[in-house]
Amino acid sequence: MTCDVFVVGGGPSGSTAAEDLARAGQRVALLDRAGRIKPCGGAIPPRLIADSAFPTTSWSRASARRG
């Protein structure tokens, strides 16, 4: 895999940076720990998730609401 930018950490700051870079035309790889519980996830409103450019096909609405 070839990328222009490698972002480590998929929390609010890392995912925002990755999205901004991808929208600017950069090839972005985002790395985050699997299975990590993120307490900040409950603070992300469903509307923000819906408006995000990141694919959410593996997410369910229930897990997005649970936080």
C-alpha cells in the first residue's frame, strides 16, 4: 500500500486530520488499536457520523448510539 500520509490514532483529532487530508487529495492510511474502548465515542452525535466521508459499512446504528 502506498500513501502520502500515515495518521496514528483514530480518535476525534486523528480521524478529523485523516478526513481533511483525504479531502485535500492525499492518500491517507489511518491506524488505530483494535478493540480499544473510546469513551469519547459517546460524545460524537449520529449526525456527525452520517456526514462523515469515512465508510461506516461495518458499523451498526446500535453501536453508534451506544457510544
